[in-house]
Amino acid sequence: MPDAQIHETNAPKSHKILGALNELPVFYRVLLANSAIIFVGATGGTWLATRLNTFSYVPLIIFVAVGWLVSIALNFVLLQFAFRPLLDLGKVMNRVQAGERTLRAPLTGTDPQADQLARTFNMMLEAIGEANRLRAAQIINAQEEERKRVARELHDETSQVLTSLLISLAVLEESITSPEARERIAETRQLAHQTLRAIRSLSIDLRPSALDDLGLMPALRWYIKEYQQKTDIDVDFQTTGMKDRLTSETETVLYRIVQEALTNVARHAHAQKVSVILREKDNAIDVTIADNGEGFDVEKLKRKPAIGQERGWGLVGMFERAQLLDGSLDINSHLGQGTIIRAHIPIQLAPSDVAVTT
């Protein structure tokens, strides 16, 4: 048989042997390699020992030293190769612990036990992610339900009491002839009117009914219209690709981020113009709020505690709401150059908008 044919015949066998060795667990691969090293060392040492009568001790000492060094080097290389999947898995775990929650451990195919650990780790991360998403929905729902309850009580109870007070003051004013008393009653009525408007505005800010009934876009348009009337700040509102209704949690998070950003602009930025852009792309919604105000030092504000700082609390709330839905929020601001807020929220369609295939 020609040499080429012999080589082709032996090649598949060597590949099968290497494949079988790769399928062995790390423990048995290290055991086999060390057994081979011990066998070679013991055989060579025994052979030299039987010839000590004819050879000096120097070759034996050299053999032992060289064998020891070779054994260390081979074990180092072997352990580096054998434990590489575990080392890579450890690096992934450290990065996940540092905050890269979307990272997953790779499956190398060279070590069954390491791949099993990676699969288990990935399953654990998926379970944690699902639990976090469920917790986010529960937290957001609890917050919004409480807001809705307070808004309803303000609208149904406090507003009705103030309305009754206004009617009583009007009747009282008609029954009094003293100009001074009528003037004071008119001032009281005006104060009650202002209080009633403030309570109604607070009720709407807590939870606008349009957000539940009509969705995110109508609610934002209504809010921005009211915002411009109250603050005299020009708001340019643009949307791109926004089509379907989203889940209540997603719409609430987006609404609150825009609301909090515009509130900070009105209170702190001293801006004249604000741009609000919502863009749906790649199964996510990107929100950009940019103003031409005074700006601020973001890092300095992060280093200070948020207690007693309205803007600090607002930024913390925006970050938390974005992260609860596996999103992100970035703030870019410099003194005298305005502020740009960018939020990235993964899309979650409302159940009625999810296509059902059979």
C-alpha cells in the first residue's frame, strides 16, 4: 500500500482518538497526562538506576532535574488548556457581577463538565432576568396604582369639597350687602378657585386618564400642550415609527421619563426650547430629550446624595425606571451647553397587539 494511502487511513484514527480525549472530563484528562509523565519518568529513572555501576550519578541527577522541569512545564501547559473553559467562565461571571447582565457564558465543546456549568449559569441568568422583569412590572404597577388611587381621591373627594365651598361662597356673597365683606368673600372664592385648579392639575400629573384610555402618544401630546401653556417653553415633539400600543409598564416608563425630564427643564434649566424625539427601531424605543438651558455637572451631581435635591431624586427615578425594563439611560450635560437625555427601552407589545400564528 502506498505511503499516501497509509497516511489517509491513519489520519481519521488520530482524529477519533483526539475527539475521544476532548470528550473526557478535565479530571480524567489531567489524570491520564500525569500518569504518562510519571510512567516516562519512572521508566527512565529505573533504567538509569540499573546502570549506576557503569555510569556516574551525574546523569541521574541531570535526568531528575530535567524530568522535574519538564513535568512542571507539561502540567502548566496541560492545566492551562484543560481549565481554559473554566477560566473563561470565571471571567464571564466577574463581568456579569460587575453589571453586564446581558452577557452569557460561551459553550466551547471541549469540556462537557465546563459546558454543563456554562449552561446552568446561563439558565440561572435567564431565570434571574425573568424574575427581575416580573419584579419590575410589579413595582411599576404598584407605584402607578397608588398614583391612580391618590389622583382619584383628589378628583372625586377633594375637588368636590372645594366645588361645594365655591358654591357656598357664591351664595354667601349674594346674601351680603357690605362691600368690604363681599370683597373678602370674592378674594376667598378666587383662592378656592386657584386651589381647585392646582388639585386638578396635580391629579392629572399623578396619573393622566389618557395614558390608560388612549395610549402613550395622545397622553404625551396632551401633557406637552399643557406644559407649554404653564411654562412658556417651546417644545418640539417628534415621533418616528411609533405604531402599536405597548404594555402598560412600558408606556408608563416612557411617559414618566419624558415627564420628569421636562419637569427638570422647567425647574432648573432656564431653557427656552426643548426637543422631545421618540423613535421605534430594532425592537426598542429610543427617547431623546434635549434643551438649550444652562446645563449642569452630571458627575458632581452623582457624587452628592440625592436627599434634598429635586433634580437628584428625579434622575435616580429615571435611571431606575429604565433599568427595571432592561433599558438604559444616559445624561450628557455641560455648564452653559444644555442637557441631552437619551433613554433606550426594549419594546414590549401589549397582549392584544401580539400576532398569533397557527
